[in-house]
Amino acid sequence: MTRLSLEALRSVPYFSSLDAAAFADITRHCAIREYAAQELMMGHTDETRDVLFLLQGLARVSLYSADGQRVGFRDIAAGTIVGELSAIDGLPRSASVECVEPCVAAVMRQPHFLAAIAQHPQFTMAVLRHLTGQMRSLTTRVFEFSTMAVRQRLRAELLRMAEKAAKGQGHATLSPAPTHAEIASRISTHREAVTREFAWLDAQGLVVKEGRALKIPSLAKLRQLVEEDWAE
């Protein structure tokens, strides 16, 4: 593994807190792999058990219905783990992961991943924090699907995407902007409904489309709108 690859791994939260010995012990079992845009990293029901740590790029977790309708769950950015569920429980892949853009990942085989969990408490805690975060996110989304109208679900999803892209700033730019069809798949609705709601957000100055990017000028205003939705 090259020095640049090791530096990239060190920046991943699952490895950043490890001491030198633990870092060397775990990362020696990682292989660097490159993926092209639109390439499938793993497919739904695949029997593979590898765990991937995304170092560069953006990937998307989705499921497809029998008639081809895509349901999007989340985007995976650099620093995120994927494939850990099948590695832990030994069951087939629960969703597909496709590269939105060219990606680079560190791939770890299941036995080495389980050994790292068993032998390195700091690594274990990082994985547990990730799983806990996914559970909290799932709880929130189930609540939104059960109680909120489309416009409210759209605002909440847009705020999540914006906060992730903002990196602590009061504004955010999503580039490339998610398509209306992509957002519709994430909030369980159709593209036309998303288009109508975006027209309203644009008229209010809450979103601005610039080329292939979508800008959210004020996270505070969007957050206030979402908080009002939750209070209804």
C-alpha cells in the first residue's frame, strides 16, 4: 500500500483514533480498489462479505423494485464504511451500492474485519457509533414517512443533505445537484411532486439553482422551516 493510501486511511474516522500498532495491524489487511462512475460496488442479495471504506468519491445506496423503481436510502461520501452489515451477520447484501462518480475504496475481507472488531476496542467503538447513527437516522425517516406530507419530507431531506455539505458553515452547495427523481426516490414520492415543492422553495429564496449546482443560501431559514413542520 502506498504512503498516500495510508494517509487517506488515517483520515477515515474508523482509523484516525488508532495508535500506530493497531493502525498497522488493521490496515495491512486492506486493499485499495478504484471504481468507475456508475460501477456497482455491491449488488442487492450478493453473497459477498467484504467491507469497504470509501476514500474518494461518492456512492449511493439503493434498492430496485420488480418494475424497476429505485428507492434511494443514502449517499456515501469519503470517510464512510459500507458493507458492514453482511460482514457482521453473514446474510446477503441488503441493498445495492453504485458509484455516482469515480471512487476509491479500501477493501477489507470479512475475517479481518471481524478480527479487528474483536481485537481493537477503539475500532469497535467507531463501528458502533456508525451503526447507532444509522439506527437514529432510520428512526427519523420512519417517523417522517408515517406523519409528514411530501413537502415536509422534502424539506427535511434537503436539510440533511445541506448540513452534510455545509461543513459547519451557514450555507451549502450541493454539486452536482441531486435530480428531482433522485430526491423523489429518497422520500417515497414522484418526481412531479418534488418539482412543485422546489418551485415553492425557489420562490421563497430558500434554494438557488446555479448551473449543475444547487445552493442553499441560509441553513438557518431552512432549519426553521423544518422545525415548524415537526411542530405541526
